[in-house]
Amino acid sequence: MAVGEFPFPQMHPVPGFSLGVASAGIKRPGRRDVVVMAAAEGATVAGVFTTNAFCAAPVTVCKERLAKGAPRYFVTNTGNANACTGASGLANARKVCAEVARLLNCDENLVLPFSTGVIGEPLPVDKILPVLPDAVAALAEDQWENAGHGIMTTDTRPKGATAAFTFEGETIVVSGISKGSGMIKPNMATMLGYVATNAKVSQPVLQALLREATDLSFNRITVDGDTSTNDSGVLIATGKTALPEITEAAGDYYQKLRAAVIEVHEQLARAIVADGEGATKFVTIEVSGAAKKAEATQVAYAVAHSPLIKTALFASDPNWGRIVAAIGYAGVDGLDADKVRVHLGDALIVENGGRADSYTEQQGQAVMNQAEITIRIDLGRGQEADRVWTTDFSHDYVTINADYRS
């Protein structure tokens, strides 16, 4: 089940970046579940990763190799997270990378591994290694949609986003794919995300840009409040353009690239929420009037994570008391309830410490019947604001996760 229309777009190929897909049958026979990606020599790479203490083996390997230099190749498997697998998990992640390196005739430290799927089970290397030649042979710049399918787990549809702009006669493109449907509350990036551009960007600037884009997108989504063990996001700049290298976060060229990178990340983040496990509603929570941005974020997540609110959303029940209760327990010091104003869609439901005189149940019901809903909260104590995207909780969420390993 998914909300709205998020068709896979016609992607702009990124010069110097190719993707190839194969089927290892890790979880189901015939399913596309192994993806290899390759960036041109001289590319720069930035990465962000989960803050979960039980981070998966591939995350550990990625961090080590990014710290050493400039990787160019990326290998992903679905159906198995290779998380909480100890020393053997690290060895298996490196074994997969070594085989990719052999096939591509490169140093294995140039290969980054990514995994997603069931936690705590050994990585089925015996299934992955034999199909890596197929993925390498399939490498091409036009395989974005195939790769989007290849990184899916409980997703119901592939997720892609693309943007392009012209600067001084040169076309710069930004394209990316991501996966994510459940265990969604990133503290770094998305569950898995790969975004590439043909711009030439120094690694420090690229890393800072990725962190900013992540904070405005994947760090502002939640389906169930669970942070994965495998969250990883990378931004690759292939440098395949005649334009000069961007070495500082300034100037018209950088600002255009920044806008395109953020746009792609936000589109991918919204697509993840709309495809949340069992989701029937796409919900935007906007909090303004905060004294500090952190408290706006705090309130937004309190509302987004409330099981009572999420189940009311699924039932299309305008039970606004659950919203104010979550605002009240969000932990904002000195919050004056009399100054808080809450809108459900365009309907003002709360002001002056109680239900707005103008509010009617019919207004609330009309909003809750919609598939896309906005909850606006004004704390009445400052100028800071923030926004979070989330979903409802349906019967299907429980079913999907109860049956996940079957």
C-alpha cells in the first residue's frame, strides 16, 4: 500500500556514473537484489551513516574506506542486512568487495559495500559472488530504474529523483535513487540512498553539502520512529564537466548545484514517506513560532511518533485532542498552552488554550478524509520553525512487519 502518485521519473543520466543489476535470489528467486555502481576515475564521494550503535558490517567498512581515500565503486545487496553478525559479517562484506575489485581490476579499498534486509543472519556470500559478473556486465548510465528496483526491500515501488540546470553553457545533472519503507527515522540519511552529479566538487565541500541536504530531507522523515542499523547515503561527483571544480560553498554555480541536490534529496525523502509500510496518509507536520529550531523539531517528532495520532489518521478521525496532548508532552520548557495555535489543514482547531470557537467537527472530518494532510502548529514563542513528513499506522503495517521474515 502506498499514498499518491510517485511514478519513477525519466532520469537524466549522469556522465561518468553507471549502474548494473543482477539477481542472486537472496530472499526470493528471480528478484533483482544485487546492484553494482561505478564512478569515473577522479570522482569525489561523500557519505553519511546511521547513528545506531549496532551499525551493520557494511557501514563499518564504508566508514573505514571513506576515511582512507576516494572510493569509486559501490555494491549493494538486499534481503540481508549483514548487521549484528560480528567478525564474520565484516569478513563477508570485505569478501564481496574483493570480488567486485577483482572483476573491475581495482584496489578493493575503492569498493564500498551496502546491505539491507533481515538483521542477525549471515550474509549469503555464496549467492552473491556468482552473480557479481552479471551486475558488472550490465553497468550502464541508463540503468537508474533497474537499480531502483534492485535496492528495494518492503518498498512497493522504486524511488528516483532527478534535476538539471545549465551554467555557462554546460549542463549539470543530479540524479538519485533511494529505498525505504519501514524502520524509518534516520539520524543521518535514508535507509539507502545514492545521488550522483557530473559536477566537479572537492570532497570537503561535497561532504558539507550532503550533510545539509540530508538534514533538510532524510533527517526530517519518520514512518515508525525506528532508526535502522544500515542507514547509508552517498553523494558522488564524477567531475565530468568542463566547468571548474567547486572548492568552496559560495558563488552562483555552487548555489545552483546546492538547490538541485537539495531538491533531489527532498523528492526522495517524500517518496519514502509516501511508500511507508501500510501507509494510507501522507502527513506534513509544520511547527512555527518556536524559540529555537530544536524545539520545533522536538514538537514535530512528538506528533509524528504518537501511535494515537497515527491510528486516528488511519481511521480518518479528527481526534484533535491527541495532537495537543503530544505537543504538551514534547518537553518544551515553559510552553504557554494559551499561546499555541493548531490548524488541521486550513481549519483552525485550537487557540487560547482550547478548541477554537470557529471549529466544527465537519471541518476536521473533511481534512482527515484526504490522503495528504498538513498539521500546522504555532507555538507562539519565537521565530524558528521546522517540518517533518510522516504517515499513519494501518493494519497493514502490523501485517507487513509480522510477516517480514516469512
